Amino acid sequence: PAVAAPLIIPRHRHRPATDAPVACIVAMSALTALQATQGVHRASVLKSTNHGRSRRRQRPPAVAASTGDERASLPREYTFHSPGSVQETDDDVVFAHQTPEEASKWENASVFHVGDGSEAPVRVGVVIGEFHNTLMDRMLEDARVAAVSMGATVDQVVWVPGTYEAPLVVERMLAGGAVDAVVVLGYIEKGSTLHGQEMGATCSLVFKQLELEYTKPVGMGIVGPGATAEQAEQRVAYAGNAMRASVRMARYMATSKTD
């Protein structure tokens, strides 16, 4: 049977007349959202070019933190994808283009990794769901530890009823100008209906729309949709991953503005 076309909802905000028209957000039905997300594989490697030069991707210098500050761990064996994420180790990571055997292939290109070599201050706002408070407390702590290790500061933390309520607060943070990045923390559990899939598909679109509109990173530290309680317990570290990615992207944006 034919699927109804998505509903286009215009977004209104008071803006100067010189601003570009505000983009529309597609409100997807549960069925459309599920179909749109099936079979999609998101790339985990970001490639970018600038006026820099090829260099080893190094961890930022550790910042002293109080006793007990320890980042959450991720499982080393996976069912659905291969291990080896750069977020899973504190060791220096060497990519193929940084090895002597491969470096010559890129000698005429500018290759770099966003955020590397920058210690620019980054102010982060966190929007976090209340619904699974025990898990969220642990994820918030992991995000805080990641921010400290990156030399960033968490300036605002706003608790909302759940992930579905986060977009409005994220927009307000970005519009206020007091933060350089926002990290969203939440857990969309596996349910007996498509409610979670619809929620996740809708919110991810809105977060990315806001990121592009304000040119400030929005980190996705959300477990799910469709995650069981056991899976959520193993993914507390997603919060720290989202924080580290957001800080790196914010530093890249700050560097881009000065180039």
C-alpha cells in the first residue's frame, strides 16, 4: 500500500530580515521513520581537509581531576560490528595515512583530524532525560569526566522529562549563545510498539537540523532506540563519547572561523 507523504512543518522564530529562510523539519510517522532507518549504516570515520598537514592523531593532554573520576568502559566484543573504535582506548591511534608506508600517497593533500592541535576553551550544555534517572546519573558523570579530560567545561545541565522533550531545550541553549556545543543524553528503551523508533527518528532529525542551523555541534549520547536494559548498561560510555566528539567539533568550528 502507498505510504502518505511526510508532513512538512515550518519552523517559526523571530529573526532579522536578513536571515536566510528557516528550514522545515520533516515530521515522520512511525511507519515512515522505521522504513527510513532500516538498512542504513552510519559511517564512523570523518574525513576533512584544511590548510594543515598530515599528523598523528593524539589524545589531548590529560587534565587533573578529582579522585574517583573514571570514565565508563565499553565492551570489547560486539555482535553487530567490529571492535576497534578510537573511543575505546586511551592509547595513541595511528591511521593508515599516518604510517610511513601510506604517507607518500597523501603528500600532496591536506589531511587532518578535527580538533587535533587545538586547546581552545569549549563551553558545553547538557540536556538529559529524567525517565531513567539511575542510568542517566551514571551517563552524566561519564560526560563530565570526558569534559574534564578534554579541558572543556560543562556550564549548563538541564533535565527534561524524556528524549522527546529535549529538542526545545537544545534550541534554546544554542540560540542563547552561552555554550559552544550541546550534548544530549537519554535512553530510548525497547518497547512493544513503534513508539521508540518514531521518537528516535524524529529527535535525531531535529538535533541535526539545529546543529546545521546554528553551526554548533550537538552530541548524541542517546542509547537506543530499541535498546534493552542489559544493552543500556553496557553503553554508559556513549555519554563520554558524545562529549569528546562535541568538544572536538566545537574546536574545529572555532579554528575554521579564524582561518
